[in-house]
Amino acid sequence: MPSVPPQMALARLMTGYAVAQLIYVAAKLGLADLLKDGPQSIDELARLTETDKNSLYRVMRGLVAAGVFQENDATGFELSAVGQCLCTGVPGSMSAMALCSDESYFVWGHLLHTVKTGETAFNHLYDMDRYQYLREHPEAAAKFHAAMSGLSAQIAEAVVKLYDLSTFDKVIDVGGGSGTLLLTLLRAHPSLRGVLFDQPAVVEEATEQFAKEPIAALAKRCEVVAGDFLTSVPAGGDAYLLSHVLHNWDDENCRSILRNCRAAMGEQSKLLLIEIVLPGRLNQSPMTYPIVMTDLQMLVMTGGRERTEPEFRALLQDAGFELQRVIQTRGLDSLIECVPV
Ligand SMILES: C[S@@+](CC[C@H](N)C(=O)[O-])C[C@H]1O[C@@H](n2cnc3c(N)ncnc32)[C@H](O)[C@@H]1O
């Protein structure tokens, strides 16, 4: 294959903002779902999305160039394997995540401010932190929790396969969001009970969802508790789960969350973290790119960070825990098992 001149390689990277917007527009218009059952002509796509045909055609070509769709001479456009992940309601769907990218897009425009000052770009732009913003913007919160729920559905299957929860009686999911992860664990372990712990508006929404079929019967084994994990967490669990929580926070806040878990836990309880574990040294593995980008996303959006295993060990030790083992999933995340000391 001919090598790409460095200027062209750089130019491609420099248009990353355009690709992000093309994917956002595709998700917003539901283009992948329209191609789910087979190729569609540009006339039909424009009619179904009520968009300007000429502009949409150029957007579709951009998405072909980015590898999301394919152009089919005879019939129009069709899905590639990458594009299938933008369909809604399919296993591994990333549609909700793509829809959630609109605020990130603006926030990334202030990366230079973060680099110069250390201030989180999100806080600089919106004059409040990410979670206060979500409390004040229910629509953005709904999009965020839908995106997290999609991610949780993937990680939940891995946790069930890789970790034996059958010895536990009650798992407290601290910052459990919409409860997707917890419900999957309860489904896999019929004698397990759960507590979904999150902020008031989040658990209110989860309570409404839990009352509906088909999850109502399963949700009977799940208590829902509202609170602030920076202040305290519910007592009485023998497993405490923190999934994608610590990477949202700086070290000081992480210590508070972990100490609050430690104070609520019995001596025989376990703490389970689901987080990315940063490699000590970056390599060329295909996982490196999304891991580094997630770390940067935390830098600009929440002021949090991804951490190496020694960094996790140190944080845990400060809060009265010992890291026992790290179980790597096939995706980006690891399950980190910790015990009180
Ligand atoms: C990145 S999401 C992770 C959600 C879920 N654990 C998962 O893995 O999909 C972080 C969660 O922490 C919750 N959260 C943020 N601040 C909180 C606080 N002070 N007290 C309790 N929960 C909080 C958010 O509402 C959100 O559900």
C-alpha cells in the first residue's frame, strides 16, 4: 500500500472535528436505522429525514469516506460494519453515545484553556461542573444516562462472565445511574439483592423505569436510594460497586468517595471498581487510542482522569483498602477487586 505523505496524514487528523460532526448528524437523523434493512437511495433518505437532498448527499459521502457507510452504485448507500454500531436497539449500539457528543464538541474547543490554566474546560464554558449542569438540564441528563446505559450493557455481560458474584447477598451500586449494570447482575444471580444509589433526579427516573414491564419483577430485588456519595453511601452491602465513577473525579474527591464506601462497609465486604487501567507505558495497541482519548475527555469534561494500577493502589490505600486483583475485560475496562484493611 502506498504510504500517505505526512502532510496528508496530518490533514486527516486535523479534520477530526468534521468526522465528529458527521457522526453526530448521522445519529441525530437516525441514518443508520434507515439503512438497517438494506440500501437506500439519496432521494429516499432525504425524504425520510426531511433534509436538503444536496447537503445530505455530501454528508453521506463524508460518512463513506470516514468508513461509516458504503456507497453502492446501483442502489445508493448502505451500512458498513462500523455504521451498524450507530443503529439503535442492537447489542453494542453506540447511537446514544454519539447523540451525547454535542456538549463535548463545544467543550473540546476550550482544551487550550485547560492546558494553560488547569481549569476543567467544561466548568470554564458553562460556569458549573458537569453534574450540576446535568441536574439543571434534564434533556442533557437523559441523553447522558442513555449513553452510559449503553456502555453498561456491554460491561455487564463481561462482569457476569469474569467475576463470581454468587457469594454475595447484597450489592450496592454507588453512582449506578439508570441501573442497567445492576439489573444485569441481579438477572444473572437470582438470590442477589441490590441497592441502586445515585443522585435524587437520577434515582427518581430509575424508579419510574423499574415500575415498568419487563423489568418490574427483577427490580423488586433492587432498592433505590438517593444521596450524595461525597457525603455518605448506604450501609449493609457485602459488595460495593463503583462503575465508571472514580475516573470522573480528581484524587481528593476519589478519596472522599472511597472513604465513604469504607465507612459503610463491613470487614468482610468487597469493593469492586470498573475502570480503565492505564498502561504504565503507552504502546501501539489498538486499545491505546480510545484509552488516551477517554482520559482527555475526563480532563476537559469533568476534571477526572484515567489511572495506572499503581495510582489506583495508592488511592485505595489512602482510603483503607488493598487492591487484590485486576481482571481485564476484552474491552477497555478492567474489574478491580479490593478489600478493606
Ligand atoms: C459516569 S456515570 C456512571 C454510571 C454507571 N455507574 C455506569 O457505569 O454506567 C457516573 C454516575 O455518578 C453519579 N453521580 C455523580 N455525582 C454523584 C454524587 N455526588 N452522588 C451520587 N451519585 C453521583 C451520576 O449521576 C452518574 O450516574
